[in-house]
Amino acid sequence: MDLDAINEEWIVGLAGSGVDQNELHGALNALVEAGRGVEAWNGAQELYSKLVEAEKEDDALVVLAWLGAQGKVEDLTGSLKKLFGKNRNVLRMLKPAGFGNHKVPVAEAFNRLAFLRSLETGKLCYNETWGFGIIEDIDHFYGELEIDFEKKGDHEMAFSYAAEALELIDDDHILAIKHNNAAELERMIKEEPAEVVKIALRSYGSLSVTRLMEKMIPSILPEAAWKKFWEGARKALKDDASVEIPKKRSDNIVFHKGGLAYDDEWFGLIANERDIESLFERFNEVIDKKLDYSSEFALETLSNRLAFIIKGAPSARPEWKAQGFIFARQFSIEPTGLDTDKLIRDLIDGDLVATLDRLPSRSLQTLLSILIENDKDAVVSTLSQVIPVVSHPVLNEIMAALIANGVEEDVRQIMTNAVSRRTASAPMLLWCQRSTEKIMEWDLISKGDLAFRIQEVLEVNSAGAMLRAQNQLRERFQTEEWLHDVMDDMSEQQRRDFMRRIHEGHGWDALDRKSVEAKVLRKYPELQDIILPTASQTAQKKEVPFTSISSYEKRQKQLERIMTVEIPENSKEIEVARSHGDLRENAEFKYAKERQGLLMAQGAQLAEDLEKVKPTDFADAQTDVVGAGVGVELSYAETGAVETYYILGVWDQDEALNIISSETRLAKALAGHAEGDTVEIPAGECTIKSINELPDSIRSWIAG
């Protein structure tokens, strides 16, 4: 707009040529912003006077609306009464429109007045509460409309409420289409569901999937038809550039009303996008739909945005930086202006666990290949620390990537050290259990010993990814073929130890324990005496299991958190998920309900464990033989090595301090032996060099 050509004379000259609201208001606002407000106000007031004199009510109203919004009209209601003095119907609309009501902004009052003046009998309308309607009568004297609503029938509505809550709809609105040509709309619902969705979005504006469903049911189609309709629409819309379906049902569907194709104009949307997560959605769309990005503009845009992501990702979101490199590899694009080696090194040295856990599993091998190509030794060194703490899906991808990139020997060594030192996590043991060919090739561990390791890890109190891996390992015990296969690999005494651990261990709830025991006894009935002890064994008083004060209090706090924090939060999640609509298709509701069951089971198991196990400080422990509450020094004649372990209670374990549980195979093998005894333990033959009282550092750990 050329402001030099706009002055009072130009403004007043509009009186003879007609007033375009957008043009006039745009010009006047531009003058005010340029510091020429006096010209704008004087010109508008003179224009208004000329239009009133010429009895051009509509044009005069446009000018008066701007002056009123600027606060340049002393008596706005009086001016309107003077302007429409000969039109009693309009005068009766002033108060319902909000003039004279300080709670209604001036601009809104003028919009409402324009709406009320546009009302005519026979026009189609819509109300959020009553739905589709047809205006049957307009009573200006009483300020009321009579509307035949689809959901209510004939209904009287005051002008004031109509100005706020009624919407006039044109023939392109989906409700008008249904009214005017129901058969055609029914055909489109069956044959062109995607087009029906676009009509609905044009009619109602931006909507989430849940809100779209609410608008469509039952006014457009019955609830029973929704699932088939939406499946057909969603499938067709995946290839429509003008519509973007969000991942979350609560997010709005993005609809480009003017239409859009996957060309440079579409890539122009990417060029102007600064939200990193939105860019990821665009990039995935390019990959999933195999879009052509070979044009110079598309390639330049992708390169620019990838550099923006890699440089601009906040330090708290290292996975965004990593995802930028992954997309660059997938697009075969080298982002310009970056110190790539340094940025990749930052990823290796940073919080790699968080980075890997937050990325989609399908992207991990690509990232790891990029990292290994940059600095193989550094990646292997870092991953040796990462592997024991990542989830099973992430571990799968790490192992596959390392093996594929020529570092299998390093992987084998990492796994060998973890298994031999009994530090392998549940996900690591799950990987071993599912990778039997590779385990045999590496000569890593026998099937029987692996089963014992799995038993040990099942008794560790875990949460999150570790708990999920534990549950998957526990499920293997319900597979009778696997259970018999691993026990066939054991000696008779090992089978008895294995069965005893199932019967007495803390890694099982009552039903699972009985189920596993029954499967074992079907093949090994001779182990029944472990489940049903003899009369002399029954007469013996069963020992009360003990644990340290710190471990006991830790489980108490875990139970308290589950009952007072996690279960209430989960109940809220269920209610929020329930509000999203159809529970049959509601993944969030299904996940929340599954989590509810898991939390309830965890809470019940913890409460049961806390009833059985007693806390102690081990102050009365004797050192004449090995037992709970002592330190034991072991020597190995074959290697000359010396190791010290501190045997505490059933829930106690700390690798850094060499604290082991009294329930471990090592502790049980040593139990009851004295100094100088030679004992066969899982790691081989050893001699008990000394049995000692617990040092202050261990007692401090026990006290918490």
C-alpha cells in the first residue's frame, strides 16, 4: 500500500465510489501506524458525514465501525440511532447486538449487528447445542427468531443469544448438503469419505479427530458406521497433500483449504517451519510417501532445515540432533555449514542412553552406523557402559548395528564380561535367550546356566524398561518346551537347585509359581519333595527371611509411591483417555488400563513381600561360618586371584561395594562353611580365606 497516495482527500473521495471495508480499514490503520492518525480520523469523520447525507447506510456503518473502535465517537448508540432513524427493525437490534453494554467490545458489537441484519426467513443455520436449523420467522418487535432445529423442533431464540451462538450456513456446509441433497451425501460417505472429511473441515473449521467424530455423529452418519467411514477416509487422505492427520487424536487435523500438491510450494512450507517436531513430521511424510525431492529448491530446503535442526536442537534434547543426522543420511544430503565431526563426537560423549531410548527403534541402526564411522573406538567404549542400562528394543538395535559394522568381537567381550560377572541386565539376558545361535557361536553360556542367571535377575526389584524385560523373561518359564529343554542341560543337583529357587525365590507371584512348578513336575516328578516336604522337614521351623534396613525402606517407599502417586496418576490418565472417544480404537485408554493392572499387581506383590521379609542391621551376625551379615574373602588356587564379598539379606545387592544377596547361588554355596574350607561355587573351586565382620562402609549402607 502506497501511503504517500493516501490522504484526507483520498479518504473523502470514497464517498462517491463506494466503500470496501477491508480497503478502507487497512488504509486508515496504516495511517495510524505511520503516525498520521489525525489525517485518518479527520478524513474518516468527513467521509462518514457525506455518506450519512447521501443516505448510504451500509457504507456509513463501515466508517462508523472504524471510528467507534478507535474511540472517536462520543455517543456511539446515538449515532447509530440517527443513522438508522427510519429503520425501526435495525433500531431494535442495537441493544441485542451489545451497544450500550460495556462488556461487549465495540468491534464485536458491530459484527453482531451485521449478523442480525443479515437474518432472513428460510436461511439455514447452525447452533452448537441444537444443531442444524431453518429460520421460520423473525419477530423484530419482540426481538426473537423462530427456528426449526433438527434436534429440538420449533424454538424461539432471542436476538441477543442468536448474535452470540447462531451461525448462518451456506449451501457448501455439510449440514446444508445433507438438507438439500441427502442422497448425494450418502453416496459420498460410501464412495468418497475423504472428500466428506474435507467438507466437514471447511464447514466447521479446524477439528481434532475426536471433535470431527462428535460433529459427524449422529447428524451425518450413525455411530455404527463411523469406524468404516474413518478408515476409508484416513487411507485416502494419506496421499492428499492438503490434509495432515496428526498422530494424537487430541491434535487438530491440518487442512489447507486452497489445496496443495507435493511440489515446490509444499516444500516451501518446510522452508518456513521453525518447530523441530513439525519438521520431523514433514520429513517422515517425504520418506513414507516416497516424495520426489530432486528439485534444486527441495534439496536446498531439506539441507537448510537439517542444518537448522542439528545446530538448533537444545542440549536437553540430544535425540533431535541425532534425528537430524539420521534424516540427512536417509536423504543422502550433507547439511552445509556444520562441524559434523565435532557434533557427532558430542553425541557420543553426551547422554547416549537418553538419545537411544528416545529415538524410534527403526532409526537406531542408522545413527549407530554414523557414530561408528566417525569414531569406532569411542563408540564401542561408550556402548560398553550403555548396553547394561538400555531397554531390550534398543539393545537389539545396538547389537545388530555393532555386529554389522565389524565390531562383533568387542560385542562378544562386553557380553562375556557381563554374564561371567553376573552383572547382565534383564534386557541383556533376554537378548541372550533370543539369540541362541550367536550365544553358541560365541560359547558364551550354557542353556542351563543362562536359566539360572534369568532366575537371579527376576528377583531384582525393577521398573520401566527393566521390568518389561523381566516380564518377557518370566513368560519364557510358562513355555513348557523351553523349560524342559534348559533343565535337560542341567545336572541332577542343578535341577534340584533350579526347582528350589522357583519354589522359594521372590521373583514370582503365587499363581505363576504354581504354574511353572506343575510344568517342571510333568517331566521331573522326582522333584516333588521340594514342593511337598516330608513330615520331618515340615516340623522344622521355617526361617524368616531378612534384609537390610535400607533395602526394606526402599521397598516401603516404592509401595508408598505406587499407592499414593502412580495409581492416582494412572486413574487420571484413564479418565483423560476415556474422554477421547471410542474405547475400542483408543490406544491410550488400552495402555492406561494395562498399566493400571500392572501397578495393582506390583503393589500387591510388594505388600506381600514386606509382610514376609524383616529388616535388620545384622548386628548379631556370627563369623564362625559363612552366613548373612558377614564378609568373606575367597582365594582361587588356579589363578591366584582373591575376591571379597559381603553377604547380606534377600533384597541386598550393590556391585560397586561387592554386596550380594543371601539368595544368590554364590551365597548359598558358601553358607555354613568355615575358614579354610574348599567350596565349589558357580565360578569354580575356591578356598574361604577368612570370614570377617562387616566394615563401617557396609554398615553405613545397611542403615541407609
